[in-house]
Amino acid sequence: MRITLRGAGLAAGGAALLGAGYRFGYPDLAVLGSTALAALGYALGHAALRPRLSVTRSVEPDRVARGESSTVTLTVRNNGRLGAATLIAHDRCGRPDQPARTVPVPLLRLRPGHDTDVTYPVPTDRRGIVEVGPLQVVRRDPLGLLTATRSHGGTNRIWVYPRTHPIRAVPAGISRSLDGRLDRVPHGAITFDTLREYVIGDELRHVHWRTSAKVGELMVREHLDTSLPQLVVLLDDRAASWPDRSGAQSEAFEAACEAAASIVTAATREDLPIALQLTSGQAAGGGRIRGSARALLDLLAEAEPQPATGDDTRLLDATRRLRQHRPGDTLIYLTGLGGAADLGLVSGLRGPFPAVAVGLLGPRVLEEPQAAGVLLLRAHDGEDFAAVWDGVTRW
């Protein structure tokens, strides 16, 4: 609850008149002062009344690519029994790291048991997370002496994904099979992966009879197509790697996010397993999970360049994790001009990863960086990266 300038002036004047009336024996001044303070008390009681409102909000869709449309529909219902509600309300809509803009919601004589709908677009001109809500309802007394602001309803989040550019090709099948050899088989290769319990519909020729006799129930062999690549995208989210950064924004980093989103979309289209990791340690996907790109694109929407704290060993730690766990066989590292000096750490992964590619995003410079031992994909934006990617003839 907040007192307005008018209310503060009335309170000060009323107290002064009341004191002067009693002090000097002027009853008229005392009456004026008492009236002013009574008006302030009425305003206090009016503003303290809490309107009985129920707020529901729907977002359609809640995940969009940058530049696509998303709409919020807000429904406010008056659950009170007496009197129509006339209030000033605003719905919050913006990014957590920025001052949020407010959308006015008209609540003029909203009768009991009735509701009103308000629809407004969500700003999707930038990649990131947009939060909407809660609804801020301001109650003000008729004299304008006090205002009380209360929050109603919950919040919703909208994920604004990077733009994707069509990538026609994905790396050819190349992986280390579980039999210990390196496969380059264009038509597929099958190798044993694991054992599991028999379910109706499994072929009996896949039953492993020796293990079934030991455990007392049918066990079948799971096989893996080792010629299919397992892609790993490592996105450099170190702030120092993006020298064009202005505040929290970097066009080169946006281009890298677009490149990563394009790879994720292409891999999902081809039903290939893919994992996404950030040098800061966040990760999504991995293993042989296929089909859904939602978790990976959510991570790309949330990614922001992170400044270093102390000695920056994030890339070194990321390469150690990749060397130890090896979540795939084809590594694509996306970085900016500031990260070109650390390409040696990524080049050292040529042992655990049969195929390593480096996507270097940013404006062209006189002395272009060179990557020894790995495939260098040099591009100035996401669309250029897609063209360079499709131009690769051999991984």
C-alpha cells in the first residue's frame, strides 16, 4: 500500500489543523482537521479491501522460433458477490534480465460472476525466455489518497528459439562400434548392445538362451546400428569468446545458436541421436535418445554468454568431460573469434571422437584463424554456416 502526494498533503494538513484547533481553541480548525483525517481513514479501508479475482492465462504457442507469433490470452473473473469491480490492472510481459513492459488490462465495472478476456502478442524479436505475469491490480480510493497493488494469478514462460536454417546433409555414418572396430559402412552395420527381458512381439531368434537359462526367464539381445553417427554439439558460452558482445547481446553468439539449432533440427529430421552441451556445464540429450528436440532447443533458448569468475577453465573442463564420457562420435564445436586461441583443446579430442568439426562464427578478419587437424567451418552468420555445412564433402 502506498500513499499518494495528495494523501500525504491531506494527512499533514489535517494533523496541523487538528493540532492548531485544540491548541488555540478554534473548533472550526479542529473539525476541518478531523474531516481530513477521517477521509484518510476511509481511503485506508477502501484500499485495504481485496478484490476477489481469479486469473487464468494461456499462451499459444509457448515455444516459438525467433520472429514467429505467440499470443497470450488473459481471463479475469470477478468472484465477488456484491458490487462491480472497477480496477486498474497491468500484466507483466518481458525478460527476466530486463525491465518488463506492462500490458494494460481494462477492468471497468466487472460485475460479480462475470469475466473479461484480454489478448496481446508476445515480443519474439529476440531469442530467450519471456515471462508473462503475474497480473498487477491497483486499487485506488475515490479521492486518490492511497493505492494498493496486489498480484493475482501465476506466471507463464515462453521459449523463443533461435532461427533455424535448412541443412540438407548430416555426417556420414562413422562411429566406434561396441565390437572395438571403426565402421564406415554406408548401408548400416549391426552390433550387440545389451540384453533385456522378452516382451510379446520379439523375434525368437534374438533370444539369448544361455542367459535365459541362468536367470530363469527369456532374455533377448538388443542390437545397435553402429554406422549411424551420434552427434555432439559443444556450444561455447564463455563471454570472452564473443568480442562483439554489447551488454548481454552478441550477434555472433546468436549466429552460433542458430547454427546449433539448425544441426539439432537436421539430426531430429534424420532420426539421429544428438547431444548438446555448453562449456558452462549444462547439457541436454545424449545417449541414443532420438526424435524430440524440445529439450535441446529449450537449452539454446536459455543460453547466454557467461562472464568468467577467476581462472576460466570451463573449456578445459568441458573437453575433459567429453573425453571421459564420450557421448557420441561426431563432435561439432561452435565458438567465436575470441575462442580461436583455444582450438588446440578441441583438436586434442580427435582421439576419442573420429570426426571433429569447428564452427567459427563472426565477422571476417584480415588474419583468419586456422584449425590444425580438424574440419574448420568458417561463417559470419547462421545462414552462411548452413551453406558452409552443406558444402562439406567428407567428414
